Amino acid sequence: MYNYAIIGFGGLGKLHLSNLVKIEKERGDIKLQAICGADKQSFKENVKINLGTVDLSEIDIDNCNFYQDYKEMIDNEKIDFILSTLPTFLHKEVCIYALKKGIHVFSEKPFALTIDDCIEMIETAKQNEKKLMIGHCLRFDSAFSKLKEYVDNKTFGKVYRAEFTRYSQLPKWTWNNWVLDPLKSGGAILDLHIHDVDIINWIFGAPKSIYCTMTNNKAKQESVFAQFYYDDLLIISNADWSMTQTFPFEAKCLVNFEEATIVIKEGKLFVYKDGESFVESFENENCFMNEIRAFLELVIDNKPCDKTSPESVLESMKIAMRELDAAKSGERIVL
């Protein structure tokens, strides 16, 4: 039996736990051992996130221990792997402590606040012979996997251009407003925009050069407007979390091929061709479930994951950090 713990019990912590409980019934070889960041009273409260409402009221927690100090939890419990869903500025600290204690780690995106921190996390995992996965869920989304297949196979010919957009309310709901402090979150570029940067890197690879601007109206580094230049391809990626509090979350991807225009939005993939079009809908899609399954297969079944690795996510982080450099300099930067 493999024991696991959740560190950080906000929306994503609860979402991952709800998926793990479902997987536990299928596999029969994992068990919730402890939770850090909650108590029994607060555990069963429903939580609303931009993905909906997570209901944990039916989960049995009789044999689960609760902590407020992650070190105390790790030192006192027999844990095989953890899921860390803490604020960004705590990612490195918690990850390295767990890895050194011989525990496999799933850590939510973004990787960390600096490239050096990311590298240290990777090296610590290697030195302790433990697995590390960073939670970029879109790599496990069926629509984006299908798009990657189209690009790799040149199903609709050459790609001419692509656009990625991601807009959100100003995130005022975090503990002590930590996400609005770029020194703790990395700003919109690492908290919001990094989703699209990672997908762009995963599908198209790193660009040759970058131009980027940012705004600072309602919060520091609240938005990013970037242009990625390849040899014969331009990708535009915009992300902004300064929208009003009634604005609904919105994310969209458009890729223009020689023979088709592909749009991904609201969990569907639209294919528009001259004279015809069709929609690929992925029923009951749960990219968060898919990535957790892959993590368990990596940790328990020793099955390599072909969709992600810490090293590939590091490359995405490098692109994002160079965007920040470009925004500060006001110049187009060659990678």
C-alpha cells in the first residue's frame, strides 16, 4: 500500500484529492494518510474554484491525520508521495524537504520562482532517486493532445500562425493576497500565462526570439502580451487577470494551418476547413485526473510519462523568464 498526503488544501488540493479517492477505488493500492493545511472541521466544506465546486462531504477521513506544519507531518507519517498545492513561493522549500526525506513529489505549477530553484528541485530528485512531476494539466487535456498530433503529423499542412489567450478576474481570493505580489507568485506571467507558454513549448518548441509587454494597473505584472517568433511561424499569447470581478474566466487557442483553422475553447476542438467543419468533443474530460493517473503510474508502476518531465517544464520556465526580461528591456530578445 502506498500512502500519500496533500500539502496545501485550497481549491486544487481538494480537486486532486477528489480524483485520488476515485483512483483509489480503482487501483486499491493507495491510501490517504495525512493532510497539511486543514482540520477535520474545515475538511468537508465545499470549495468553489474556477473549475466548479468540489464536494468532499462523502470522503472517509477517520484514518486521516491533519497538520498545519508540513515538516511535522513528513517527519511523523509514513508517506510514499505527496501532492503539493501551496503558493508558488513555497514550492521549492516543500519539494526539496520531501525529496530529501525519500518522498516522491507532485508539485503544482508554476515550477518555482526562479530558474535556479527549478534546477535545484530537479537535481534533488535525481540525487535522492525520487520522482518529481510538475502539474501542467493542459498537457493531459485531450483537445491539446489532439492539436499536438495534428501539428506533429502535419495533418492539415504547415502551421501559419497561432494565438493563445487567457483572461481572468483579478484574483483577490488567495490567502493574504499572495498571488498579487510578483515576488511571491511571479505575477500573471507565472500564475496564468505559464499555462499557454508550456503548451506552446510542448507543441511547437522554444521560439527563436520574443517580444513582450506587461501592464501594472490594478496589480503589479497583472498582464502579459507576448509575440513568439520562429523561423516561419508567429505565435501571439496574451494573458490578463485584471478583468472585473464579474468577468467569467476565458481561455482560447487558435491555430491556423494551410488547410484548416483549429480553435480550442470550453473543452472542445473545432476544425474549420474550406467547405466543411466539424467539432471534436471530449466527453467527461478531466485533465487533472489524467495527470494524477500518469503521476501514479510513474511512481508506483515505474512507467515513464511521455507527456511531461521536470526538464521539459524547465524549458517552459526559461521561456517565461525571458519574456519578463523582454518586458523590462522593451526590446525583442533572442533566445
